[in-house]
Amino acid sequence: MEDKEKRDHKAHGQKGRKHQGPGDCRLTSRDIRCESLTLRTEESLESLLDELKDFKWDIIGLCETKREGEGIEELKGGAWLYNQGKTEANKNAKGIGFLIHPKFIDYVKDMKYYSDRVISLIVQLTGNKQLCVIQVYAPTSDYDDEKVEELYGEVNKAIEDSKAEYTIVMGDFNAKIGECQSGEEAIMGKFGVGERNKRGDMLLEFAAQQGLIIANTYFKKHKNRYWTWESPNGITKNQIDFILSSQRGFVKDVLSSRV
């Protein structure tokens, strides 16, 4: 969604709390806070890092980084930026990635690239359990449905490869799911908003097949805290970014805020 203002989704973000050092950190499923942001420029990265000083965060998923190259970059303060962006082989890639807090670096066991729209991260938890975080940037309506089906195939492969006890799939799905309909209570809460489109049907079908819930829909918010995309003229607003979870109790909250 180029040249359009967007919002991010934050799961478990808590302002004003300080981290312990990696040596003092006891990881459990409740310690993980995952966020999905859209990063556009170097200035956006600097602004994001500055903003995060006041938040407790662990893992941030990035869409549309528009950064060239691929690999891991250590940033000021010790955080890792894992980016999969434009290369000579793929000049049309918009760029996706992860931002990883310094305290979590030692617990990152694997990072995998599936396409310029799907990447995964494996984090070691306590009790020999693992968390798989999958970042997604789905095709816009300019692409046909085959491209979307291809993306969900890649996400499915990432889930199968991980064999992790917990799974989070998050990012820009470019889909509108609307309100929960009869028979969908196992994958949606009662706080869906707007109208559903075909891409929303595809997202819900995928979630049902994988046993995932749409975590956004389980938390009541102010009406202005649901939408995640705004048209350039500010008239049209949609919710197209989502956080999916393999277990309902794993995600404690989902917020939307401006970047």
C-alpha cells in the first residue's frame, strides 16, 4: 500500500517499563510482545527507534521497508534489523523484516526467507518450547487471487517447517474481514469491524485450516483504534493488518497506533 498513511498493530506493548538484561531474562510465552509496523525510510527507522525507547517491546515485524539488500544489521543500541529487501535478482521487492530487541538476540534460533512477502523467526522459550513468528506482506488488489494463494502456501510451509509450540502470523494482509458471522466463533471474536471482501474470505479460510485465531477481533477498542489503513484524502479507513495466533490465550492485547 504505497503512498498511503498506515497504522501498526501492537500486541502486548507496554509503555514506561524497563527491560532486564538478557542474562536476567526468563522467557515464557507471556513475555513475548510482537508488533507489526510499516517502515518506509531511514528517517522512519530513526523515528521508530526513538519512539520505542518508551515502550517495552521484543519483536517487531516490518512491512514495506523499501530497504535494499538482505541480511542482519546491528543498529545503534544493539537491536538487530533483519531485512529482506530489493536485490539485483528481485528489484520489485517492497521489503519485509524483523526488528529484534537486544535481550532477545541470544534466543533467536533461526530466521528463514520464503519469499519477498513471507519470512519467519524462531525464538527459544523456557521449558524447551519455541515460538514461530511469521511476517507477511500480502499482495494488494492489483494482483490476482493466485498470488494471494501462493502467499498462503508459503505461510503454510513456514508453519510446517517450524514445528514450534506457538505460532504468530502477523502483518499487512490487504484483506477486510468485517464482523464475525455465524459459525466463525472459533477463529474470530465479536469485535471485527467494517465489511468483508474476497481477500477477507481467503484469510479466514486460511486461519480456519491452520487453527489460528484473528487476535485483533477479541479486544474491544475505541472505534478509531480498529482501522489500520487510511486513504490519502482521509475519507476511507479500513482494517487490513492483523495478528493471528495459534492459541487464544497467547495474545493478551492488540492495539493500533500511528507510526
